[in-house]
Amino acid sequence: QVQLVQSGAEVKKPGASVKVSCKASGYTFTDYYIHWMRQAPGQGLEWMGWINPNSGVTNYAQNFQGWVSITRDTSVSTAYMELSRLKSDDTAVYFCARGPRISLIVVAPGRWFDPWGQGTLVTVSS
Amino acid sequence: QSALTQPRSVSGSPGQSVTISCTGTSSIVGGYNYVSWYQQHPGKAPELIIYDVSERPSGVPDRFSGSKSRNTASLTISGLQAEDEADYYCCSYTGGPVVFGGGTKLSVL
């Protein structure tokens, strides 16, 4: 079955960076977009950006431009999200999610997200 | 504050129907049909329940339905069941950034 499995919880100090992985299985990794979202404790969902695993092209939310980097390694069907210059309010659960099939006809990377990874808790604390 | 406005909470009794609204603008929700809805139980990852305004993924019960009128999308859950108690998020894609609503907590009384 289609599955996204994320790396484990992280504890980081302010100013550090964190890199979270998202390993895909059950489908052809390069055929579908991968998105990253986060959810602060008790808060709603916030979209961070997407990657086209086939081309490596990325698109980031304006709030995250300059300090988030989404990459992929097609040899291991894994996407990565790296967030730098961490602050305490970056403490959140970070999710990856599969987007729609990549198409030249209907280009709609944000049309839906299914399935989601299990989430990775990143705690930023001194 | 999200560009998509949802009620903070709604409630209903088992067997009843509830509707959760998601209000945007003509440039968010109004002009596009890429509205999706997600259900999230406590401590779990969100799950897709509606996409393209009113389409249901396979495996999602037909008790869940979606619609849109002008700048407001709606999720209706009929025949409420105890397991429907969860947070619900709407989401809009307009060709640029993805926008989520603030979320609605559904309580089944």
C-alpha cells in the first residue's frame, strides 16, 4: 500500500538546523508531488512547500522562503525537509504528504494530499 | 489568521447532520475548484476526505459530502457517528500557495 514513513523526533537548540526525511513506498516516487506541512502544538496546519521528485523543482510558501529547503534522493525514494535558524516557535509536528500525479496537462500540485506521513515532532529548546 | 475562515467548533448528536463552512475570497475558493477537506483525530496525521470540492476518495463513507457556493465551501457529515469526532480542515489551492483553514473541532454529543 502507499505509505510515507518519516524520521524520528528531534530536539534542537535555537539557531540550529533540522533535516526530516520522508520515505515513500508502494508507488513510483517520481510520479507524484511531495508536500511538507507543519502543525504547532494545539494549532492548525501550515503549508511549507512542495517538490517535484522527478525534476527536483521546488515551490516554497512565502513565510519559509530563504530558510527551508526541500530536496529528494530518487535512489532511495526519499524526500527531505531542512529548516535552518530554528527558533522556539518552530516547535511543531512536521508532516510530509503525497500530492497529485505529476502531469503536463493539469498542473495542480496543491490539489490534494494523500496519504500523509505519521509526523515528526521537532522541539526547539535551549 | 488564516485566509480561510472556519468555525472553531461545531457539535451534533449521533445520527444528526452537521455542516462545517470554509469562507474565503473570490481569489481563494471562489474562482477555483481545488478545495479539499481533511479529518484529523488527536495525535494522528490528517486524512483526505474530500477533494475537488465534492469528490470522495475511495474508502471514504458517502456520509461525507462537499459543496461550494461563491466564496464558501462546505463539508456536510450526515448520520453522525462517534468516530466522526475530530478536527476538520479545509484547504484551497489557487495555482500559487496552498492555504489551510484554521480548523473546526467537531464534537459528537
